[in-house]
Amino acid sequence: MEGQRVLLDRIEQVCRKAVENVFGISPTRVTLDFPDQFGDLALNAFHLAKDLRKAPPAIAQALAEELEKDALIERATPVKGYVNLVLHRPALAEGALSPALRAGDSFGFRERTDPSQRIMVEFSSPNTNKPQHLGHVRTNCLGDSVARLLEATGTDVIRANLVNDRGIHICKSMLAYQREGQGMTPESVGKKGDHFVGDFYVLFETRFREEWKRYRDEHPEQSEISRDEFAKISEWMAGARDVLRRWEEGDEEVLALWKLMNGWVMEGFEETYRTLGIRFDRIYLESETYQLGKEIVSEGLRKGVFHRRDDGAVEIDLSDVKLDRKVVLRSDGTSVYITQDIGTTVMKTEEYGLDGQIFVVGNEQIYHFNVLFEILKRLGYEWAANCRHLAYGMVNLPEGKMKSREGTVVDADNLIEEVSRLAHKEILSRQPDVDEKAAEERALNIALAALKFMILSVSPKTTMLYDPKASVSFEGDTGPYVLYAFARIQRMLEDSGLGPDDVEFDPAVLTDESEIRLMLKLVEFPRVVEKAAADLNPSLISSWLLACARAYHSHNRAVPILKADDPAVRKARLMLSRATATALSQGLKLLGIKTVDRM
């Protein structure tokens, strides 16, 4: 990526030299912004004020004349605390197009150094009692995109998935199947395994609610009994607790059923991951990790990190960092959830020699991860400073929130199917004579682009509303809109007769304002990739893609490309189009979106 930032690096060096010449000081920081108007780039004088101890407007005024002495700068205009720069047009064209044309599918990406930083990104983390739902789509898309961004900036990434395959919720599905499954299998009823098991989770809830209602009808004096209170005396809940107890004791019959049903679910999960284009380097099972951490707590107790209460429980006092007291072992010696996470996090680091870990988990777990990271730091693990929780907000549909135990959740597979149907309808409305098989394949690609783009276009921390119908529109702030820009360029390049290795052009002829705006977007791309990776924020890539697609469509409306009269202009504009297609493809790749040559 360093070689692809040559133009920006050269301009930054020009600005640094200007500061030294005018003020006799080498600045700590030089910042170039991309303004929407009044120039190609803007030197930010506010970031120089601390070093120079002068007001930003005065700094900008003093630097403008000096900057215009360099051949790269056509004009430098001081505006308040900025110096707006207009670049030498041939230099801009060469610096914008050549890196994309020559780097191809590595444009905007940095090669991994040896040794590079190794980071584990843990995401998805579904429960094996039901299919993945809309919330899982968000963590899947976020985790995958963050991993891609880190890899694009030179990090060695391990993709991990910690599957919750044990606990009372798993036992509810098992009990319902034991009582009413009648030997059915996913194959015998023609269902994906995760949907099949999820039906029994819903069935358990149905039977529980029926029992709860009967109890209130038969005991009028208890008509206000709460769900939690009734769960203590419910026969169905007692049955689920018994299944859990037998599982923990290693009962062969229960373990056999547990392995069978979890196997069905995992097969279903794998199919969903394949459809979404999600992969993992390592899948951890909570049933294999839930007892980890006790030895680490014992060692921390010996070192004084933890202390034992009068009732025998072990806790840590984090009140000095406003995290209160946290129990890490109960008085009977059993683990709590944080104990397991301490052990699992340490185990993963030792297994892969990690420099840090990123956990893509909902924002309801912010406190939990703050406690986990603080405990790891106090235990002396230096790498804990490089552990981060990428907390994301909920995803809602226009119909509102949905609960899986009531069977009203929108699961990932059905959502993909619905968006594919909408995309298929959109394709047929534009191309009624298209081949049906081609339409179906194209519809799935467009649907996945629509789904991923809309989810990743929102900052991870934000609770978002996902509108399936709006997401598949070929116009507006959508994935299909960006795909359409790419496909449009591909059709044009096919019609142009240019060979794939033909990258020579005359940079001096690209002077139209629409060309300038588009070239500046190409110059900006490597920097956007770096910032998106540093901030763990794929929405920066989505925003750039939309801006680049808009700039291309504006350029295509403003000037002729294939039909340009001057052969040199035609060639240069086609090279600009090819460079734009490369950049769009690279940006979409970072979101896990495949390009299409036809819409």
C-alpha cells in the first residue's frame, strides 16, 4: 500500500518541507484532508498549531505562497485554518490511475510483513438450539469484513468461532425432541438441521406456556405468578434441568442425543456460512472450554490479584476503575462465565501465539469485556492491552424486534431467500427475457450484496433498521447501486476493444472537473482502507464505495467515453474507468461482496 500512496506521500513531504522553510521547525504531524469543494486537498493548519504555537489562519496564510513554489501544486489558497491545494493535473492523473492499473487485485492493500502482527477475530458465536438469525448476519458480516480489513493492512488474521453448544437452552430442544420427536430427522422431514432443531426449541416454549396457563387457570390464587417463578415448579423446566444434570454427569444416552442434535445444527450452520461466504480457521466449542480458567484463578489468588471472601467465593475488586467487584469462583468452587472466558482467551493466545484478540459481540456485553480485559491485564498478560471488543448494536426490521423462543424470529436463511426473491423481481422488471438460471444466480449475488452492504454501511455501534426491499434497489445508497457502476464499466471495457495489459495513457488530457473528482476518490482509497482497519469500521469503506460510484456515474454523464472524438482522450477515459472498476472491486471485496459483470 505504501507504493500506492506515492502521490499523497509526495504532497505530504512538500507540505512538511514548506513548514520547515517558513517556520524552521519539523512538524510532528502533517494532515491532508479531502474537501468536497474549493480544492483537491486541504492542508490542516489546526494540526500544526501546537508545534508552531501560532493561530491556524496565520499558519495557513504563511504557508500558501511557499507551497505554490512546488511543481506538484498549481494553486494554494489559505481559507481560515486550511490551505486548499489544487494539484498539477498530469501529476494527479498519473498518481490516481497508475497504482490501480498496475497493482490490480492488490490495489489499496498492504503486503504482510514477516513477522507480522497476529490477531484473532472471534465472531458469529451461535447457539446450537436454533438457526442463525438477523443478529448473527450482522456479526458474521462485521467479523468477516474486519478480518478482511486487517489482512488488507498487513495483519496475520485468525478467524475464530466460539459455538455455544451446551447449557439449559440446548437441553430444552433435547427434551422436546425426546418427548415428541418420534424418531424424525432433518432428512425425513426435508429441513435444514438447524431449522429442525430450532422447531423443537420453539415447541418447548409452546409446551411451557401451555403448562403455565393451565397452572394459572387451575390455581386462581396464583393467576399473577411470573414466568420466572413458575419456571421453578414447571414440569417441563424440571425435565430440562434433569437433562442438563445428566449431561454434566456424562449420561451416555443424553450425550448421544446431544451429539446427534448438535451435529444436525452444525451442518445447517455450515450451509449458512457457505451461502454468506464466511469461513473460519478455528471453531471452538463451549463444551470443550467451559471448565478452563480455574487454574489461572488459583494462581491469581496466590499472587494476590484475587481474594477469597468469608463465604468462600473468590472475587476481584475493580472499583478503582469503576467496574465494581466481580466474582470469579462461586463459594462451592464452580466457575462463572468470566472464569471460562479468562481461560479460553489465554488458551487461544497460547495456541496461536497471538498479539491480540478482537471480539465481535453485541453491545450488551460491553461491561463483561471491560471486566475480562482488566482482569487479564492484572494477571500480567501484556497482550491483553491489544484485546478489543467490537460492540455492535441490534438489527431490527420494519416489523420490530423478534424473539426466537416464540418462533417469530427472522432467521438468516429465510432473510437471504426473501432478499433474493426481491432481487429476482427487480432483475425481471429490467430484463424480462433474461435466462431463468442466470437470473437466479445473479439474484443471489445481488441479494448478498444488498444484505451485506446495508448492514456494513452503518457504524457498528449503531442500532440499525434493515429494510429488505430498500436494500435491493439499484438506485440510492445500496450495494446493487455500487455493483451496477462496476458492471457498467465492465460492459464498456468489453466494447472498447482494449486488451487487459494495455495500461498506457496520456495523463495530460484528463482535465474535466468530473474526471478530477473521480481521480481524487481513487487517490483517497488506500487511506480509507487504513482508517477503516484502524477503527474496525467497515462503514467507512461503504461510504467511500457510494461516493466513488456516484463520482463515476457523474463522470459518465458529463463527458463521452467510448465516443470521445480524440483517441488520446478516449484512451485516458477508458483507463480511468478501468482504474475505477479495480478500486470498486477492491472495496467490495473488503465487505465480502462478489462483483457481477451483468445486473
